[in-house]
Amino acid sequence: MRELQADALNKRLNELKLELSVEKRKIASTGVSSKVVKTRAIKRDIARINTILNERGASL
């Protein structure tokens, strides 16, 4: 991920946030948290991208 440009990282960040919201809705509607591993991985990827952008000084 570190080799991606800021624009590509921002695009991926938006995709991940959308995917996370979809997963949260699925968990909320079914009441079953069978996708905990997937949501955790998405959150970690979001954190990684935010860290990279902050290190570069790019705006979110």
C-alpha cells in the first residue's frame, strides 16, 4: 500500500469505509457476528491507510 499515490489511497479508503458500513448493517440486521474477522481486517486496512496518509502529510 505504501507505494500507492495519495489519490489511490483515498479512493481505497472510501471503498473500505463503504464495505465496513455494509458489513455493520449485515451484522445489525441478522444479529449474528459471523463476519467479525472480516470487519476487523477492514478496520485494520482503514487504519493502515490513515497512517500512511498522515505520515505523508496528505489531507484525508
